[in-house]
Amino acid sequence: VWLGDIIHKIRSGLDHLIYALVRDNNEDPGEHTQFPIYDNEELWITDIEKRDPTRKPSPVRGLTPDQLTVVKEAQPFKAGRKQRSRHPLMKLLRMSNIDKHQTLHVVTVNIASPTKILYEPSGFIGISKVRRAPPGSIIQHGAEFARVKPRLLRAIPPGTEVRVHARGDAEVAFGEEGKPPIASLHDVRMI
């Protein structure tokens, strides 16, 4: 629930920004007033710049031309064809819509940084070779985080229990169940 609340507050904050700008311009904001998010420039032109006057008012009606330019320049369609779906505003829009109409799920937990391998007690076993799973690897049952080739530094006293500890950071990714993730917590921080 808390991620949905965060997503809602970020999305609402953008809408409140447009509402406040319209009001500061001595115009009348309304239910139509919101921050538009478009990944298609043709739809932007149709819905915003050349909006049919018989439709309800534009979500940005009341912005100055300069303010509208700033909003347009922030749009995902400005990022280029390959980057649009990964644009922070598109991730926000998709997560917001899923959270409003379905359930936003933890889809994967990924390795975010290299795994650190420690042997205890120290001084008996060293590491001659390590192969770590790359950042972004999915953490799941049976997943291999690292493969280690140990080397004996000195004889281990009889009866000594040797423990291996693996440490690393994880990144949680969210989206629709059964589909690739939309965004990670890091992505949400970047919005």
C-alpha cells in the first residue's frame, strides 16, 4: 500500500503544480486541470495544442505559452522512440494507473550491487577467484549470487566451524503480476 501512496502523491503533486500555475495566471482551474503525460507527440498535438473546442477543456488550459513549453519539453515523447517507455513520467503514469485500477505487485527482487563474500573465522580461508551475478540479476529460490574458488591460507584447527557470509544490496521492482517490471525503488526516487 505504501508504494501506491507514494506514486499517488507524486502524480498528485504534478497535477497540483498545473492547478497552481493556472490559478496564478488568474485563470479558472477545474476538474480537467492536470499534468498531462504523453509518449506520442501526435496525441499531444491533438489533445493539447489543437484540441477540438467541443471537447471538455484541455488539462493545461490557462497555462502561459512559456509554461506549456516547459510541460511539453518534459514529456516522454521528447526522449526519443527507444527511451519513451523508460522515461520516469511514463513509469509514473503506468504505476499510477495500475495502482488505481488493479494491484501494484512486487515483481522481482534484483541484485543491486556486487555480493561481498566473507569467511569466518578470518585468516584461514582466502578467495582466489569470484564470479558474481551481475547487478539486475533476479533473486529467487535457487539463484546463484556468486561462485567462489576458496584457497586455504593456513590450517584450520580441528573442530573449527567455518561460516561463509554473502552480503549485497537488493533492489525491489514493481509492476503487474506475471509481466516484466515497470520500475524499481531507485526509479521511483528519480521521478
